[in-house]
Amino acid sequence: MRRQTFDKKLMLVFSLMGLLTVMVGAAAVGVNRYLIGTNERLIAQNGTAMELSGRITGEAELVRSLAASFVQADSKDALDALTASLTQTVLRLRQGMQALDRITDEPRANFDQSDFVTNTGDMSRNAKRVLALEAQDHGRDYQHLRGRRPGRGGRA
């Protein structure tokens, strides 16, 4: 008779272990489904922000290359074209940053947003002044060379 009691207890233990296994499996499936849903929502919410930040990065690289081109510009027309292109790029960059600010929950703290369009105009004016000074300097050099007469004791 004792053997039946032991068998019944063993069956009870195995039944409880099986029940616990099924409960843990069901909990794991529920947690997995919750995490998948959360991950999909997170990707859907941040997809736009990721796209905007990529576009902002591209615009910033373009601003950097255009700003470096100011040094290489050799005419007023080239500077005007560079200024127009840089101004448009800066405006697109600002619009992208504002759109990103609208999407994010937390505003940027302690961010000093200077007037980049004014900075672009200042760069253009300074570059045009440099061109004018170089033209004046080049004109003086040319007059100096014209005033020199070879063979008559001119300066070398």
C-alpha cells in the first residue's frame, strides 16, 4: 500500500513540475510578444528622427565644404554663387533641426542658436573685401613692374 502512496506523490511532483514549466513558458511567450511590440513602436517612433538626423548630418557636411570654398573663390560672381548656395543649405539645416526639435520630447538645453544666415553674409562680405584688397595689391605690383625699365638701372 505504501508503494501506491509513493507513486501518487511522484506523479503529483511531476505534474506540478509540468504545470510550472507550462506557466514559465507562457510567461516567456507573453514577455517576448510585449518586447517585440515595444521594439516595433520604438522603431516606428524614431524612424523619422533617424532620417532627419541623417539629413542634418549631410547638410552640415555640405556647409563645411561650402564654407571652405570661400578661400578658393577668385571672383565676385563665384562668391555670390557660393553665398547663395551656403545660405540655402544653412536654411535647410535650420529647418531640419527645428523639425527634429518638434519630434523629440526633450528640448535641447543650453543650445545657443546663432544666426547662421547673418554669419554667411559676413563671410561673403569679408571674402569680397579680401578679393578687393588682393586686386589693389596686384594692381600696385603691376604698376611697379611697368615703371621698371630693363637696362636703365631699374630695380630687380
